[in-house]
Amino acid sequence: MGIAGDSKTTVYNVGGLKGDHCRDRIKHTLDHLEGVFATSVNVVSKTVKVSYDPAVISDGYIEETLQTLGYSIQG
């Protein structure tokens, strides 16, 4: 899936990231959401960077998905 002209990238500060398992779980889940183009998870800085089409999926839905997986959104 290529990035559309109207893409947005948001970096979320995520609490509860503890290792490769967390990284893989978040990446797998978010990459399968319709409208998400790319996901990168940095366990050291506890950030999740998501590129997505805001016409298809909202940043609020991405936050809710992270919270459903058991992580908290910081700041």
C-alpha cells in the first residue's frame, strides 16, 4: 500500500513498552488497520510513529487501539 497524497504522521508517547514483544505486537496490529501506511516503534524512547490517511482513520482511533492493547498514551 503506497502513501496517498493526504497522509499524516503522528508520534505517540506510549507507556508500557517493555521489549521486542511489545514492539512486534503494536506494529502487527497497527499495520493491519485500514488507512495505516507505516508504523515504527521505538522501545527505548517509548514512541510509536504512525503514517496514515486521516480521511480513512483518525488519530483518536489509533490511540484507542493502543489503549485496547494495554498501553497508555502519555502527554
